[in-house]
Amino acid sequence: PHACPRATQAEHLVKRGHYTAARDLLRRARAHAVACDHPEAEARTLLVEARAEASVCDYHRAIQLIQEAQAIGGAWGSVCAHRALHNRPTVRSLTRS
């Protein structure tokens, strides 16, 4: 099971192109993760948000979110960021500077 069900729901919304609904859900998911002191859930939420931003071609914001997730999630954030980047070659090329 995922650490953050709202992030999982938002991920499905992103895949279907419902970015506004996904952002709202991710905002609530991140607030909940912070309130519960759950850094892995917070990092996962940031990575799903990064995917949403990359899907609408806001690569600068996507990179910022990935870097924030890596800083919060430590090793877990790095592994998930790698997976997130694997699905987005354009973002991957931008983060290799």
C-alpha cells in the first residue's frame, strides 16, 4: 500500500489530464503529511505534483518540486525522483546540469 492514498488518487487524475483537481488533492495531501510528520508521504506528494507540472510543460517548477522532494525524503525521495524522471526524459535531461 502507498504511504499517501491522496497522492495515489492525484496520480490517477494527472494521468487522465485533470491537473487542477490533482493539484487541489495534492495540496491537501501535503498538508496532511506535514501535520502527521510523515516525510515520505510529503516527498511522494511533491513528486506526483512534479509529474503534473511536467505534464503541462512547466519543467522549471517540476525540477524545483523534485529537488524539494529529494531534500525532504532523503534516500526514499531520491529513489522516487529517479522513477519520476524515468518517465519524463525531458525533465531528466534538464536535471543533469
